[in-house]
Amino acid sequence: MEQRTIVLGHRPVPTPRPDQVLVEVDLCGICGSDLHSPGLPQVYRGGFVLGHEMSGRVQRAAEGISGWRVGERVALNPNGNVCGACEYCRAGRYNFCHQATMETALGLQSDGGLAPLVAVSPKTLRRLPAGVGRLDGAWVEPAATALRALRRAGDVSGATVLVTGGGPIGQLACRLAAHSRAGRIILVEPAEERRAFAAASHADVALTPDEAAAQLASAGQSALQADVVLECSGSASATALALEALRPGGVFVVVGAGNGSGLDPATILLKEITVHGSFTYAGEFDDAIQLLADGAIEVADLTTDVVPLGAALSALESLRAAQTMKVLVDPHA
């Protein structure tokens, strides 16, 4: 079996094809899924530059491409190269377009943003308004992911929302739930460094998994009962705990994926729980840009550090150890 690893290397400057735009990368976030890319050959094909949470500036457009000016600030939708012809594109369900998500996704099946320059389809480009700060631009993609998850849950106004996993997506889920007027927000996260962000993310309660389990086993378990669960960790144990906390008739949204599901069919049946998956985003990418431009959600405080490209491997390891929230890479530093 091929041994797949993440390495730091040199590549020639990309030459855009006639249907591409050359983008100078400003910042690129390291995603939790990047950590596991060697073990995910179905989506991370290998041999490509990682990085799908990126912003930058248009450096050059091929002669036949119009509508883009040199120097324009952009966020790049890594799943934006839609075919426009499949049944899902025709229905506006772009996150199911196979070409966009499983064949040409930036940083997964084609070169991404952990490099100074990247050649992309103009369909991946989104203009960044002046109100979107430099750090914010690299947060568009994860914000879109969290926004999609929240929308899959339906109307959360007045509801108790339990978020399991306090990494970047979980923190964004809390903030977006608060923006959507959730009645109460509970965050469960094992790492103290990440629970420390709970107040800024508008969580009313932040617990370790052990504390949450003890509360569920106690006479005061009703304090942890939730109407909606956003499971952002990919942990089977977190999933099992969240199912126990969910009220009958509740909604469970699977946002993170890991080994083993923790989804107990008997519990789902007896409580009549509605389970939704949440896969990337469709219109949420553009909506996330607008939310950031309007200042509706804050993200800059979630940025732990901005590091040069040469420090990307060590940043991956600190993320693996849950010692950081989000590291952005500046390929030109």
C-alpha cells in the first residue's frame, strides 16, 4: 500500500490554462480535515498542494476570461468549479456536483492555497467587499461550512442548541446559532484551550465530555437536554452523548466525520430523532461573505497565529494536539 504523507516541497510557478485565473494567495487556513488527508484518498487524491480555506488577489487572467481585474481581493470557493449541467447543479444543489467536490476541489483534487500562487477556474472566485478584513477573508470557507450545518437544523430561534466539538467549526456554529437567536447554547469540548473561547462564541455553558456525561446521569439532566445538536467533532463518543442529550423529536446534524458513527438506531427510533448530514455548502459561501462584511459574526479572534509557509508542518502538529484554534499561513511571509 502506498505510504501517503504531508510534505513541504517546491513546485514551479503555475501557468494558468486558457480557462483559468492566476491568484496570489494572501492567507490560507489549515483545516482539521487537512490533518487526516493521508488517510482520506477518496477525497484527497494526493500529489496536489493542500489548502482550501484561502483568500488572495487576482494576479492574472487568461486572455479569454473577462470580469476580473488585477489586484481584486477574492475568497476562493474550493468547491466552486461546478459543471452546471448535472441534475444537482440544475436543482441548485451545487454541493453534490461531482466535478466540483470530488474531481476538481481546490486543495483536495487540484492545487490549493498553501503556496504563493494558484491557478483556478474563475467559477471559484468570489469578490471580497471592503468590509471583510484580511483575516476574515480566510475564514469564509469554514464560516460557510458552519452556516450550512445550522441551516440543515432548521429554525433554531428560541431552541436549546448543543454543539459538540469546540474547534473552529464548532465555535462558528455557536456564533451563528446566537446570530439566529437560539435560546440557549451548550458547548462540549475536551480541550481547555478551546473551551476558553466559549464565552466569545456566545455559549451559555461550556463543559468537558466527562462533565456533560455526569450531568446527563444526574437528577439535573434536564439542564443539558437540547432541541438541536450540531456534532462538529467526528467523535463517536460525542455523538452518543449528544444523542442522549437530545430531546424526543429533536434534530441531529452530522457536521464532523470520524471512525465509527456513534449513531444508535434504537435511540433515533425511540426518540423520533431527525438526522441530517451537512456536506460543504451551496449558497452559504456567498452568504458567509455577506455576514462577515456586515460584521454579523466575528472570526478574527479565533485566529491563533499567522505563520510563514515554512512553518506549516509544525502548525499542523499543533492543530493535531488541539493546542491551537486556527492557524493561517501567509505564503509570502
